[in-house]
Amino acid sequence: MPHIDVELERLREKLLEMWDLVEHQLTSGREAVMNADHELSQRIIKLERKVNSFDLKIDRMCENFFALFTPVAVDLRTVLAILKINTNLERIGDTAEGMARFACKLDRPFDPELVELTNVMVMYDEALVMFNECRTAFKSEDPKLAKQIIKRDKALNKIYRKSDVVIGKYLQNNPDRIPEGLALLSIIKKLERVGDQVTNMAEEIIFYREAKVVKHRKKKKKKE
Amino acid sequence: MNIKHSKLEAINLDAYYGDFHALKSINIAMEEKAVTAFIGPSGCGKSTFLRTFNRMNDYIDGFRIEGQILLDGRDIYTDDVRVDELRKEVGMVFQKPNPFPKTIYENVVYGLRIQGIKDKKILQETCEKSLQQAALWNEVKDKLDKSALALSGGQQQRLCIARALAIQPSVILMDEPASALDPISTAKIEDLIYELKKDYTIVIVTHNMQQAGRVSDHTAFFYMGELVEYAKTKTMFTSPKDTRTQNYITGRFG
């Protein structure tokens, strides 16, 4: 294998390791939120440091790669994509940490009725599937799968858009549960962000495999 | 690719060294006052192609072309074209600096003397202007009567560029002009190319991918006598269309 490919493979592997770690944070976060598990939440919060050190390491590896290999064409696009996916993964890690902090404040699990009404767990599961499939798309360099992932984000947005009305109504009927309702609203907002960040990552996969820029496309069309 | 004003053009160009088919049906138009880089592995035909623009291949036994090379829309291979006149219009700089064993001054004004110009004022003015254009004046202005061979490699190469500029060409062909130079001299040559393209059409052959990226506006990739891809340099180095181009510029050829 040419030296440049060995280095690119090292970069990709490091990114996949980070991907696994953030996936673990997100999956555990679901459990911590569902069960108001404080101990698990603390463990998720602590993992944030590890994610940050991956972020720094991958940034440095990319910087070195640019300096030493002056990549062009697909190599250049790959490293640019890795840099951006790295940033998005780190932010998803932050989001998982943020959700764990909400879970820490819960003195009991969310009211099942509220969970049912808001569809928050459906949303969580969808975000996890998107996150996981995006990893597969990156690993197998599959832009088709990446395109499918981008479409899935609509489901998250739909739940998010309804959430304020649903939670508002619920709180009118259950005024003693205001902190719980607000916490759930914040978690839904964070999950919506996870969907956006996974979409960003999927767009980078399409960019580096097909040399096509697909981000901001919808906005452009609307303007036209 | 959209070319606003084509200075040089090849139309259905085939070139042969005896039986060897060195260039195959090349069609390309090069922008005026821009830098076009030719890249490709050794033996791909890029230097042969460069040399067709000032008919440097004419001296090689068995060399022949089919098709046309146009300079400002005029075929340069017709019988009525005088090669010495053509070379006034199309100057050339080679890989290895090749100053004559004469003084710096005599090197620069050599072309003018060949043309029969004897007026000292014209010769001196042209010498200074050319050396300034070649970013060498400040380094040599006090030793114009010294031998050109005493200059460093990088200075000798800029002297050769000054010598090419003195006869006021409109096109400058450069065949790996910096490959024998250290990084500082290379940077000076590249800066010079950047400055010169305001007034000249430059075609450069280079093996240095980064150099092609830094200095050229358009890049043409040649492989086994074919023009595989021709595009804006930015496009070529970020999203080349042809797999062969991608393999070559990313160093994965063969």
C-alpha cells in the first residue's frame, strides 16, 4: 500500500474509533434519560474528555497530513471531510453530555404519558439509527447510503416542530411537572441538532466520494 | 473549457518520431495572458507538444506532424512562416539554465544583436528592462560586464528568461524551468511567472504537481500521447474527471 494510503487509513481508523465512542455516549444517554440514571449520566459526562482528546488528535493528524503530503483531488477531499466530520462528532459528543446533564437533574423518570405524547423515544431511536448508518456509509464509502440518511432527518424535524405545542398542552394540564416538561423540550431540541449534525456528516461523505457539494441545496432552490 | 481569447491552439494534432506516434489527435486552445501547465509522466508527449509551438522539433530526424498549430489564429507550419520570425514571437526557457559563455549584458542583448540592432541606447534600455522584468536587475546591475557563468543556477535561469524577454515575444514556453533549482530560486521563478502572465502567454511543462497548482490557471494532463484532461487548475486538483488524471496527480500511477 502506498505511504499516503497508509496514513489515510490511520486517519480513517482514528475517526471510526471516535465514532464508536460517541455512539456509546449517545446510546447510554438514551438509557440514562429513560431511567433517570444518575450514575450512568456521570459516566457519559466523564467520557466527554476522551472525545475532546480524539478531536484534538484527529485535528493534528489532518494538519500533519496536509503539511507532509499536500494532498489533491480525492485525497484532499477525504481529509477535508474527515476534518469536518470530526468537528460534528465532537459536537454530538457535547450534545450527549448535555442530555446526560439533564438526566442528572431528574429525580424520577419522565412521565410515560409525556414520553408517549412527544414521541421523544421514537426520535431518539431514529437519531441513533441515522448516526449508526452514517458510520457504515463512511466506513464503506457509500454515498448512496449517505443520501438516504439525509432524507431520514425529516422525521426528526417533524417531531421537533410539534414538540412545543404538545409539551405546552401537557404542562397546562400538569402544572406541577414544569421542570420535567422543560427538560424534555431541551432534550428534543438536542436530538434535532444531532439529526442536523449527522446530516452534515453524510453530506461530507457525498462530497469526498463524488466531488459534489450537496449542503445548502434546499435553500438555494427556494431562493431561485 | 471556456477560453476567452485563444492565443495558441492545436487542431487534430498528431506527431510522429519516425514510426512512433508521439501525440495523438490533440485538440486544445490556450488562453492569452494566462499560464497553462502541461503535466504527465515522462514520455507522455508533453515536451514534444510544447516544442511544436516554436517548431523546435523540426531539427529532429523523422519528426513530422499532421494537423495544425495556430498562433493568433495563424497556422505556424505553413511554408510562408519563417521560423526565426516565429521564435521572436514564441520564446523558450529550458530545464537547465543555458547562458552563453559571454557577459551578462551580451547574453541579454544577444537576440537583438542577431536581429542587427546596434544602437547602444536601445540595447542598454532593453537589457535593463528585461533584467528588471526577470527580477534580476538589482542583483546584477553592477556586474553586467561579468561572465554570466559566474551567476548562481537560479540567477542563470532568470538571465535566460531575461534573454527570452529581450526580443519581446508574446508567448514564453518553459520546459521544467525550475526543476534544477533550489526552493528559494524556484519560488523566485514562480513569482516571476505570476508577474509575467500580465503581459505574456505562458506554457509550462512541469513534473512538480504543486508547482502546476501554484502557478497555472489551466492544466492539461497528457498520458501516452493523448490529452486526457484539460481544465481549470483548481478543478483539476480538486475534482478531476478522469481516473487516470486522479491516479497521476495523487501519485498512484502504475
